[in-house]
Amino acid sequence: MRCLLSVSLLLAMLPVAPAQAASCWNREDIFAAKVRDLDTLLTEVSRRCVAAGLSAQADYDMYRAANRGAISATNQRLKARFWTVFGAEKAGARLDSFHDALASQYATVPAVQENCGQVSALAREAAATGGSVPGLVAVADRNNLTPPLPGGACRAAALAVAAR
């Protein structure tokens, strides 16, 4: 009986370890989050600049055209990550919350000439990466973009990202 109880307890614990490991962010997931953060910054601030008549639209459009594939790939990576970690029922809501957290970081950036000029320059820099995810990550890193990572970075991923 004692042996059966030990085996049952061990089997009950098995699903916990992979779920815990899956909840931390690996290197590729972190890179996808950084690209998404960069895209959110450019989208949110450019939109406000255009609305204020301080257009950053041409540079933003150039950035989107040059990086459409990379943006799509990283968005798919994030969707897969949230699906794996939270399951089908909760993935959509959790991903929406993640996107909202990214957007709220930029909600208070005023649409003034200086900010609009900076976001235009950032869009041009990002466009110059030509659809390279590592290039976009480098742009995000140079601009100190640090997206929130619910669950935190996996230890090995944190070390690998810090070593870049």
C-alpha cells in the first residue's frame, strides 16, 4: 500500500514540473516579446502622432512593409507560447492581457514634435533590419525596451539574453 501511495504521489506530481518549466520564457519567446514590444511602441505612438498632425506615417508604413514577415512570425510564436502555457480556454484572454500591458506602457507618451521625430527615426532604424528578427531585437535592446514577462525568464534564457 505504501509503495502504491508513493507511485500515485509521484505520478500526480509529474504534470507539475513541465507546466512550471513551460511557464518561464525561453530565449526565442523573449525575442518575440521584444519584437512585439517594439511594434507596439511604433504603432501606438505613430497613431497618436498622425492624429495630432505630426505624421510619422510614412516611416511607420516603411517599417511595417519591411518587417511584415518577422512581425507575423513573432506574433505566431507568442500565440503558441500562450496556448502552451495557458491552454485553449485561457490563451486568448492571457494574450490580450499581455498586449494590453505592452500598449499601456506607451499610453502616456505625448504626441509632440520631439517624440514623433524619435518614433520616426526608430521606425526607419527598424525598417533597415529588413525583416530580421535578430535585427529587430537589437533595435529593441538599443532602445532599452523590456516587455513584461509574466512568469519570468527561464534561467538559461536570462543568461543567454544577458550575454548578447
